[in-house]
Amino acid sequence: MKSLSDGFFSIDSKNGFLPIKEPLRNLPSRYETLQQLIDEMPVLKEDGTPGILANHGSIEEAIKILPNYLDLVKLEKDSFVNAALFRAYSFLASAYTLSPSHHKFLKTGKYGMANDRLPSNISQPFVYISNSLGVYPWLDYHYAYSLGNYFKIDKEKGFNWSNLSMAAKFSGMDDERGFIMLHVDINQHSPDLVKSAFGVANSKNNESSLNKSLKLFANTLKKINERRRVMWEASRWKHYNDFRVFIMGIKGNEEIFPNGLIYEGVWDKPKYFRGQTGAQDNIIPTADIVSGVINFYPENQLTKYLLDLRKYRPICVQNFFEILTKEMRSAPLLKRLTKTDNQLGMYHLMSAYEEIYFFRNGHWQFVQKYIMQNTKYAKATGGTPIISWIPNQIKAVFSAMQNLSDQMKDSNHWIKSKWIESYLKKVELLNKQLEILSIDTFNPESVFKLNEEIGLEDF
Ligand code: HEM
């Protein structure tokens, strides 16, 4: 059986997708100079003064004093030290390469070209540690920017974003903290999501246990959505550009990295890796696999991208998706529900679809506001053409809903005519938005306004 743990993550009903304990806030003292750079780096430091990234050209000077810790790194065995080292080198690599793009953006409103050679005192230990973890040597969502980067301010309190802070930062401003710590916050409900996913997969011939798991699945997605919605207050949309450039990838961002990135002292040829993105989070892919939305993904570049992003996750997460997919394929959910005409199970599944829709539609509103209204740069940090891709996945949810509704009958919980009315509103919203977007000179504000006009605004 493939492992679901790597000593840092353990994908189970206790930990969900969060690390098994709080990540290290600092590196061990043997990496003092590296830790100092991480602390001095943010545009705004913890003490409120400007850091290295506040000045054009400073990071290029600062990294010259960094020793090459390759020999030390090779001795490390502890998963938490390895994760913290990967995080530190990821931050340093992105800060060093993307600092010129950030400063050009401040001056001109356009991202300039990045530094395209990573010096060996960064690249050699970075690639070594990436190989030990089994991930690409570039800032990722799991070990580096998000899940492996939090510490609790008050250890007695929970995972609400306001009690979380970042161990390593780029801008150092509160909007960066709110943005990425909210991703951690949302994952506080992932243990129940994993529990319900295994529950659905394993209750093949037991209707009551299937219904119990489906109910937990839908309820957990609802809680996840409630936390997701808090993004609007955790991070102000106008401030997304303060840190966005630092999470860009090499792949798909030709304007920033036209020639890829040379890892000096490691590879002669340039490398291309995708950037950090919430699309590396596991909640929605898990929901899609369990609920069957994945069977309605269109066959296009977006689907290829989402599947490519599986490789940008820890191996234990990739194993989890593989096992779950196999289980769900061996006994497709809708077939199980229709075979016994399990109307209650169908109702729970429809509730889960509603939540997946609300997640994706709310998330689409994030994209409209945080990205489309802030910049004309049409590439997302993961390197995708934003506008055309995000709505595709909403359509996949519509198809799954339609298919399920064909099997459902009126009951105490669910009335078809009412459901159709609300479904048509959702379809109308997306169609109208796509109509506006089909014109080159579209106004992002009018796309956003439609959410409210049709009564589907996210807040
Ligand atoms: C202001 C907040 C956010 C913005 C601006 C945003 C932006 C984006 C963009 C542009 C993409 C396109 C793919 C790419 O990265 O290249 C994307 C994809 C994605 N994001 Fe986000 N995101 C935000 C918050 C979140 C959060 C909080 C989560 C979940 C924890 C999340 C989960 C996803 C997922 C699962 C995808 C893949 C597309 C899908 O399956 O529908 N995002 N996001």
C-alpha cells in the first residue's frame, strides 16, 4: 500500500491536509545566516522597518554572504527541518529571481524580466532538499508558502486566520498574511473531509453508512465555504499585487522568465516549474473525485494543467488522490445511488454539488476582483490564462448537477421546480459573464456587478 504520510503530512481523519504538528518557525541555529536573510527580506519587516526587498538591487548583494550549506543539508534526517529548509530556499529563490520584476512593476505597472540564473549557494542545497522531499525546486503550496508556513500566535487558540502568522514572508504586510493564512484556516476542516471521503469510498454495500458519510461530506464542504468567504476581509483585493509577483512560476510566464531559470552548479539547461497557487490545494480535487465532478472535466488544456499540478504536491498527497480515484472508479457513486434509488443519498450529494458550486463561483469572484480589476496581466501565478480557464470548472459542476437531478424525485428535502429555478440563475450568471468577457475591451467591473444583480454575490 502506498504511504499516506511523509513524517510532515499524514493524510488521515486526524490531520487532514495540515502538517501533523506546527511547522518550525525558525531554522536550527546551524543555518543562522540563511535564517537572518529570511527575517531581513520582507518589504516590511516584523519590526516595521523596510527590509531587503524594499530596495531595488539589495537582494542581489545580500545573498553574496550566504554560505553554501549543501554539506550540512545532506546530513538532515528530520522531516520538519527538511520542510523548513525547503521553505527557506524557496522563498530566497523566488525573492532573488523576482525582485527585479517587482520593482519594475512598482515603477511601470508591468512585470519586468526576472533574474534568470540562480547562484549555486542557493541552487545546490535547494535542489538537494527538493529531491529528498520528492518535489520540484520551486516555491510550492504545501511545504513552502501555505500549509508548512504557519505558526499560531496564541498556541491555545485555533486555526482562524487572525491567530495565524507566517514564518517566512515576501511583503510582510497584513494582506499577504490574511491571503495565505486563510488557506490554512480553510484546511482546519480537512480532517472531516478526508474522513468523509474514505467513508464514501469504503461503504460500498452499506446504504446507511454511505448516507452518513455523504452528509458529513456536504456539511464539511459547507463549513469550508464559510471560512473561504472570509477572504474578502482577511485580505483586501486592492493589495493583492503587493505580493503576487513573488509567487509567480517559471513555466507559463514567458514575459517574466523568457529563458527559464538556470540552476547554477546543478543543471546546464534552463528549467521551468509552475508557480505557487491555490490550485495546489487538496480540498476541491478531493471533492471532485468523491462527488464525481471530475468525470465532467472538459478535455482541454485546463484539465491537463490541473492533472499536471498533482505532481506539484507531496508524494503522500499524490498517493491519496490515486487511491481515492481507484476506489471511486471501482464503484461510481451515482451508479450506487441509483441502483437502490437512494434518494436521501442523492440529496446529500446534491448539497455537496451546491457547495462545490458556491466555492467555485465565490472563487471566480476572487479572480474577478483580486486579479482582473487589479491588472491586465492575464496569466495566473500557476501560469494559466485566467479568464478562459476558471469558468470551465464551473461548467463541469453544472453538468454533474444536471445528471444527478435527472435521477431525483420531489421529497421533504428537495423540490425539483425550486431547484431548477436556482440552477437556471447560476447558468444565466455564467453565460452573461462570458458574453461580456468575449469582447476584448471588456470592463471587469461589469462582470463583477452581475453577481449582485443576479443575487449570487459571494459576500
Ligand atoms: C484572493 C483569493 C484567490 C485568488 C485571486 C485565486 C486565484 C486563482 C487563479 C487565478 C487560479 C487559476 C489557476 C492558476 O493558478 O494558474 C486558481 C485556481 C484554483 N484555486 Fe484559487 N485563488 C484564490 C483563493 C483560493 C483559495 C482560498 C483556495 C482554496 C483553499 C483556492 C483553490 C483553487 C483551486 C482548487 C484552483 C483550481 C481550479 C479549480 O479546480 O476550479 N483558491 N485560483
